[in-house]
Amino acid sequence: MITVFGSINLDLIFNVPAIPRPGETVLGPATRIEPGGKGANQAVAAARDGASVAMAGAIGRDTLGEQAVGLMRAGGVDLSRVVRTDASTGCASIVVDASGANAIAVGSGANLLARAGQVEDALLSGTLVLQMEVPAQETASLIRRARVVQREAVQRGEAKGRVVLNLAPAAPLPEDALRAVDILVVNETEGAWLAAHLGCAAGAAGLRDRLDGVAVVLTLGEAGAEIAMPGDAWHQPAASVTAVDTTAAGDCFVGVIASRLDAGADLRTAVAVATFAAALCCTRRGSQGSLPIRTETDAFVAGAGP
């Protein structure tokens, strides 16, 4: 079972020739409206990859709220821990240029009211997935609780579960919380920020060593990913595709890693499969709508092409 605690947004997506510079207006042919938010995206990615997923977060009572959870609901994600609030539903403006690169502005809204208490301890013995678009203190609190539940499970001779933290967007978390996660996923920018924040060497191995053995997955875009865990480190090449939109690729990567780990794969296998899923995602426009299903990912891994 995977539990995702994180953000839920409605995305306004603008495909334009180039990302606007300050003070510049750039015209595009149309606007797409899709569910988004890093938490919701990762929940859908994991569910489409075959996992059983519960989502915990917050939306508004406005007209955007039901749209924001639409693809999670359609994908079978358990929404019983999503609360409705008087704040506006989170909303993101995503500008995508002709190469597939993007710039994103987010109005957090109800996401700022998500609380760790929405996730009961019984769920913390599975796979917990977190990001940084809800209050950091709530994320840290849930990590600490999960570590206690894991420790107690081990003492009873049960499987301990795992915590996957995607430190995106990069923001401070107490160091004890960072050390309590099992797998930390960052991109190049987030990894460099965290290394500077912690005063350690940049790169997956430097972060792993500074955090006392936390497994670190550092994504490098077209260059693949660096992975470092206790006693092992390797480079995962990227899958070759022609990208049209990279908006949800990172969330796809995290969600599929969580799905494959929850199904019993080791980290090396989970990262390899997630690399193909994220590449496949880049060949499609949109956010949640671009996330592949398991059979598509498996076919791509098997060499059938995107």
C-alpha cells in the first residue's frame, strides 16, 4: 500500500513558442486544464503503475476542487483522506516552450492546510511518499511518526515499510527528518541546493554520506540519474526519446519508483523502470494526463518503443 501526503492542484497549461522573459507577453494557441500538484501527480503515477494508493491532502470547496481530484478518482486512488477547506484549491500556471522545457508558478491555497494527522499510523507501515508543496513542518512530523512505526514493526518481526521523500521544490527540513527517510529523490538543482544547505559535497554520494546512509537518487535529465545507497552507487542512463513536455516527468519517476518498491523490486530495478516511465511521460503533453499505465511502461522497457 502506498500513501501519498502532498499537494493537489488544478493546472493551467500554456504551450508557447518560448517561455516569457520578465515584462514580455507570449501568445500560444490554446490552454489546457488538467489536475496536477506534485502529490496528486505521484499518486496517479503509482496507481497507473498498478499500486494501491491512498492520497492525503487538501482542496477547496470551490469549483476547482472536484476537477483537481478527477484523475485520481478515475484511477482508483483512495481519496477518503483528502479534506475540503474554505481556502481556494491549489492552482498552477505552467508555461511549456517548443523544446518541452517549462516554467511554473503555483498558488498553494488549500495545500497549506494539509496536516500530517490526516494519515493514521496504520498506513505508515507501508510506503509513504512525500514532497515539499505542503507545510514543511507537517511533512517532517509525518516522517518522524513513520520512523517510530517502522521501528516498532521491526521489533515485532514485521516488514518495516519505507519513506520516499522528493525534496521538491527544494526547501529546508530539519536534519533529523532528512536522516529518517529511506529514499531521497532530488533533481540537479535541488541536490545542489541541499548540498550547500548541509555543507557537504554535491552529488548523490556526498548527500548519502552526509545523511548517514540515506539512499539518494539524483536525477540528471537527459543524462539519467546518479544513485547512492549504503555500500553501492551507480549511474542509471536515461531512455532516449524526443521530449515534447517535461512537466510531469519528475513526478512520474517518483511515483513509479514507489510503485515498484512497494511491489517488492529492489531500488536498482525500480529506478531503471521509472526512468523508462518518465521518458515515456515526456513524449506526451500535459501533467497528470501524460502519465503512463503499467503495460505501456513495461512494453517500453521490453524494447517496444515509446
